[in-house]
Amino acid sequence: MKILIAVPTFETIKPECFKSIYGLKRPEGSSLYFDYVSGYDCAKARNQIAKNAMAGNYDYVLMVDSDIQLPQDTLIKLLECESDIALGWYYRKRTKTDQTVIFTFGKNFDDQNCITGQTMIHEIPRPIEVKGGGLGIALIKVEIFNKLSYPYFKFVTYSDDSVLSEDLYFCNLASENGCNIKCNPRVKGNHIFEIMM
């Protein structure tokens, strides 16, 4: 099994992020490769990573945001999800609330459908199906890109000036094309600049 670990980055990768990638435990029978795409907005960088993963015939791509610190067992725990897209979780950047970047099923990607950190930590014992979430820690089966129309990632601005981010756009697109998305509550990353309650 070939896994590409890739970081979409505008400028640099935080040292704590790179150190956590270097320290990942390798799943049995897997080969790990590292790449990063820089100098683009996040949507373009993620699209390029997807193209690189397809061209390199990888089985999975682990997308890691440049300001996320991973737990050592991230790959092992995400593979346990046995899903097309497996997400870890973390608190929203610079938040003083309990909001995570993971959303349960509901009409919109809004605060009412956001799963709280306390729920993740205390109430969810195993991987669960979710509507989607941030892709700061996301293990994606590369074969699913063949089902999706390009671009896989893009920002959408609506007439009321609300915006759908590139990661949530991807989750919607994947779900509409029959892909399943799970989150493993045991994969908690740290936003390197996160402010906790």
C-alpha cells in the first residue's frame, strides 16, 4: 500500500507539523512518501496534490495542513475507519469555544451541525459517519478522484456573500458521488496556534 503524505502550504510548514509527520507510525505493509505544494491558494494546492497522487499511483493521500500537529498513530487510526475519506479532528483555529472542524448530518455546514470537542472526547467511542469537515487531517482513497468532476476543491461564494470553503466543497462533492466520510475521534490534532478554553 502506497500512501502519499502531502501538505498544501502557501508559505512554510510549521516545524511542529513537519516533526509530527516525520514521527508517524507506519501501518504494516505500507510505504510512505512525502510531498508539499506551495505558492497557491489552498484549493489549487489540494487539486495539485490530488493530481500528484493519481499520477504516482498511490492508494491513499494523507493531507495535512501546515499548521497541524499530528498524533503518532494518525495513519493507523484513520485506516481503521475503512472509508473513502477518513478525518481526524482539531479545534477551529484561534477559537475560545469548543467548536471543532467536524460536522454531523444536517442541512448546512454551520455551528448547529458542528460536533463539539467535548462530544468527541467523551461521547464518541469509535469512528462515525459525518457530513464532512476540515481537511487538516484527511486520509483519502486516491481512486475516488476518478469518480469526481474536476476541480475537486474550490471556494464557492453565494449571492448572500457566504462562502463554502474548499474542504467542505470537496466533502459535498464526494458525498454526492457515493463516497462515505468518517471521523475517528481518537485522531485529535493540534492547531499549532490554537487557543483552548
